[in-house]
Amino acid sequence: MESSEGFLNPYQPIDTHGHGLPHWQQARSLVFLTWRLIDSVPADRLRDWTSERRRWLAHHPEPHDATTRATYRTLFPARMEAWLDASEGRCELRSPTNRAIVEEVLRHQEGETHELHAFVIMPNHVHVLVRLLSGCRLEDRVRRWKTWSARHINQQTGRTGPLWQEGYWDRLVRDSEHRRRCMAYIQGNPMRANLPDSAYTLWTREE
């Protein structure tokens, strides 16, 4: 397995793709990912948040200094996290069986295409700290995770239609302190949401 080191290097090429919520990736860099169930945030609230975020980013192009990053986090990720932690929607991932499907998908090809550092499967969303290995693209890996898990959960539950909200949120990890904060966020998410042990699945890599 490749080394677990690998943080955002502002002096190396960064691949930017996507629209609405642009995605950054850099070879072998750690990334903090979030994706959510389709009914986890009401559509009108999500639409307003997305439009506001797009306008803000247009006036504050990256890279951001520490003050701008703090402002961004207050305006956007922190608000979204609070909405997700309110556990709105059907919360299909309260089911241990459904969470086991997501965990199995995350672990598939681990060590070949990606290196997991931590994840938490909440009732209506998922956070993952992961490093993609050589030749693996972020959008391809997330699409596989979401497609495979949706297919198997729909089969398990007998539901039909989309399971996951389109797209995902990602953030390249800048340094070891940023990694520590991401790990702490994942570990503390169930407590902040006041969840019982039966309602989430948490895993972190042994140091």
C-alpha cells in the first residue's frame, strides 16, 4: 500500500471539474467527502443554499486565506451540517442492514483504488476521509459507491427511485492539522447529532 501521507500542494496541478459545486482533486491527496440521501434536506432550502454558495465562490476564488476559509465554513458547511444532523427525511441509514451495505461498498477494493482513513455513516448522510491511489479519479469512485449502495439498498428495502442526492461535497486536506480536524469531526458527528449507538456506524484508521 502507498504511504498515507499526501496533502494539498498548492504548487502542483489541481484538477477542477463539475458545475454548481465544483470539485477539486490532486493526485494522492487526502480528501474529506460528504454525500447525503435525496430527502435529507428540503429541495427549496438546498436550492437556495446552492445558489448562495455559487455566488459567494464567484466573488471569493480559491485559494483562500484563513479568514476567508473561516467565513466560508460558517456560511456554508456549518449550516449544511446542522441541517443534516437534524436527521430529516426517511433516514434509510438508521437501518444497520443498510449501513452495512454502505460500509461494504466503501471497503470494496480498499488498498487497490483508495485508502480509507475514517468514515461515519449517519442516518441520512455519509462522511468519508479517503486518499485516492494512483489512477483513481474522485468522481468515478464516488459514483461507484453511490450507484452500488443505492442498488443494493433498494433491493433490500423494496424501494424504487433515486436514493442519494445528486453530487457530493469534497474538500482537499491541506496538512496534518486539517486532517486531525477532519478526523475529530467524523468521530464527534454522532454525539453532536445526539444519536444512539444503534443509529450510526463509525470507523477510524488505527494510527
